[in-house]
Amino acid sequence: MSSLGFGLISAAVLAIATVGFTMQFAVTNVLNLAYGSIMINSAFVSYYVNQHGVTAWVALVGGVLTGAIASWLLNRFVYTPFQRRNLAPITVVIVSLGIDLMGTFGLQAIVGGGFVSFTQNQGSEYHFAGLLLSSLQLIIIGICAAVLVGVHGLLKYTRLGKAMRATSANRSLARNSGIKTNYIISTTWLISGALCGLAGTVFAMNAGVFEATSAQLYIVLLLAAMFLGGPGEPYGAMFGAITIGVATEVSAAYINPDYKDVIAFVVLIAMLMFRPFGIFGSEKTN
Amino acid sequence: MSVELSKKGQVLTATGLAAGYDGRAIVSDIDIEATPGKVISIVGPNGSGKSTLLKSLVGVVRVLDGTVKVGDTVITNTPSEEVAKIGVGYVPQIDDVFPPLSVKENLEIGGYLLARHEIRGRIDAVLEFFPKLKAMMSRKAGKLSGGERKMLAMGRVLMLSPSVLVLDEPTANLAPIVATQLLEEYIRGFADFGSTVLLVEQRAKAALRISDWTYVLGGGRVVLDGAPDDLAQNPIFIESFLGGGAATHAPKD
């Protein structure tokens, strides 16, 4: 039963991360494998703000801003110049993998290899439908719910959100309709980057202790959750994240916990083989 | 037309136009003019550059040489989001709607440049013109039939009250009866109202029937142009497009 509780929290963190990741991929057409390294860099910025006597929940804003700005800069100065050269899309994916390694090990070079943790208490514990959850964990679930509702509202009801969906569905036609797609894409990097920074910080808080390489395998969970729900499908991402989050933690209770990421990998490969457009995606995209 | 959907037209001209991909011209030496109140069609075999020509007029494909003008405004290589603002509505042949968005959302995106309070009124006007869409406002565009989808695609560009309509094979893949209705009722209707209509049409006979002037493209150049009646008598045109004995089926007026 406690593994279900852990699963729920992991799922909440993963849901925040995946919604940002899939939004980024859908609108910008960049499969940004550096997402995990931006998460952990953002977490470290939050951590340093926290070490200067700021409450962790306020320090989190530092992580959100770091994620947004780093993602925007990455697009502006790395991905866009590569995309302009009309290279095969795989080129940008490989570049992003390089950025991920530089981001992670660059961070390690700066902060060293040791584990750190936020200065905050876990809060009181609550019994909740048979689960034992700390107030930290409840806040993470609350943040996750707020993000999901917020992203839903953005995409469904705002002019910006509709323009993002239109750009994702058919960029050329979006431009024909008068949408400045470059502006929409830059804005998407900011929003999805903010979600990345937020996810990184709550990931680190939830982990308790973390180091520069803690999020290195996280991209596997992100890809599995995204492909489970269907690439570019924000609601699919929510479903995929919850399934993967719970499945990896619950399976860790029964098999060797070292293998829990393998479960995500198995799901990823199975989805790519049998239903690459996901459970919610339609076969014919674009 | 009961509602003012499109604006009175402006003249769309291309002079000495060459356009293509990666610096290589697919079409060249193109001189065409589309005038208000007229349907101007472009016909030609597959691969003759019809779509590339249209795309170069609306900023989708790069113009390598020559000039494109709407009225007195030069729009050569103007980004397509600006071309929409100037009043040119372009409906591509495929990928003409946003499949995951609902019909209503597609129309809202069509009216993206309008003020928030104008959008609803324009949607009502478009629905009055295409009443069939009314019953499917919350349906995803990807789930529509071919004819419904094309109506939505046209409805999307009408949201901005364009003065020039540029339509790339609007009847492709439509059932013949739907295609005829689209051409003779709606598309002819825009021109009769005073808009400028430039259209690529695969089926030469249908094109001649609704056009005021037709350009024939071959190998990326204009090889022939003229009024429908004259083209219908032209031996080269008959042989290439209408098959033998077409002179007896001369299109109406």
C-alpha cells in the first residue's frame, strides 16, 4: 500500500514534467532530450536560493524561472539555428542529447558530486484513504492538479492556447491564418520550460536527497509516459504519467527496485512497436 | 449573397515570377493577373507547377524572381501571416484544416487577427453561408467528410473577409455533385459578389465552365491563356485537356 502512495507522488511529479515535455514536442517539433538536465539544473538553482534562507516553496520560483529561461535560450541559440539549416530532424535530437550531457556534467563540475537536500521539514503526516502522506507530498499533488487544470484551461480556452494547438496541428496553415508561429513557438519554450523547472524542483524535493546526475534516466520515464498517452497529446501525457509513475513504484515493491526504470523502458518499447501514436493519439497526425 | 462574407476584390498580379525550392525554380516567367469579380483558373497536368505557383503568391514558397502585387502593395516574399492580414485568403489543397481542433475552433483560428468581440459575429456570417457546419460545431475537423471539410477550410479563410481568394484544387477528392455545387454555387458566388478568385482546377471542363479567364501551365510556364470560349475552340487545348470532339461540348457562356 505504501508503494501505491510513493507511486502517486512519482506520478504527480512525472505528470508535471510530461505535460511540459509533450507540449514542447508538439508545438516546437523538437524532441528535446536535454529536458532532464534542465530539470536538475533548475532544482539546483532552487536549492541554492533555499540555502540562502528562503523557504523551499518560494525558492521554487527560482527553479521555474531557470527552466523557462534556459529552455528559451536553448531554442533561440541552439535549436533554431540548427532547424534553419533544414537538416534532418534526427540532427536536432542528437544535438539535444549532447546538450543533456553537457548540462548534467557541466552542473556536476560546478556543484561537485555530493548529495544535497532542501532545508524544509516534511510537515505532519496525514492518513488518506489508507495511504500515509506527508504535507510535502500533499502539496506536490496539489501543484500537479493545479498544473493540469491550468494547462487544460490554457489550451482549451485562451487565444494563445488555441494558437499553440493550431501551430502544433499544422504550422503552415496557422501562418496562413495570421498567427506569428515563431512568437507562439518562443512562448511555448517559456511555458514548457517553466513546467520543466517546476518539475525538476519538486522532483528533487520529493527525492529528499539529490545530486547533479539524479535526473539522468528521467528522460526514459518522460518518453514512456509521452508515448503511452500519444506524442503531443496533453491529456494523454497526464494519463501516461500516472500509469508509468504508479507502475514503476508498485513494481519496485515486488521486484528488485533497481529495475523500476526498466518497467518504463518496456512500456516505451511496447508502445513504439504496437501503438506508436499512443492510446489517445490518432493514427494520422498532421 | 445574403451576408457580406468577402470584401470587394483587389487585383492580384504576378509579373515575371519565378519560384521554387532551395533556389531551384519550379515555375518561371509567369505573368498572371486576377481581377475583382472574376474567377481566374489555372489548369495544367500534374507536375506543371500549379500548386507551387499559388504557394509562391501567398508567401509559402520562395519567390526567386519577379513581383507579386495585391492592388498597389508589393507582397513578394511577404511572410504568409502578413499576406493573410492584407486580405488574401489561401486554401491549400491538402492539410487545409486543423484536424484535432473542433469546427468552432478552426473558425476561431481563422479569425485570429480579429478582435475578440468580432469573432462571434463573423462565425455567424460564415455559418449562414455554410449552414451545414452549424450542426457540427463541436466535432473535430479531422472527423468531417471531404465536402464538409472543404466548406470548413473555406469558412476559415472567410473569417477575415478576404478580398482575394486563392484556392488550390478545392474540388480534389470530392464527390462530383459536391464538387459542382462548390464550384458553381460558392466559388462563382464569391466572384459575382465582387471578390477576386484565383483557382487551380484539375478538371479542365469544370474550370472553363465557371472561369472568366484561364491560364494553362506546362513545365512551369504559362503555355496558353484565354477566355473559356476561345480555349474550348483551341486545337492544342482540346487535344491536351478535353479529348476529341470537345468543341461540341463548348461550356456555357
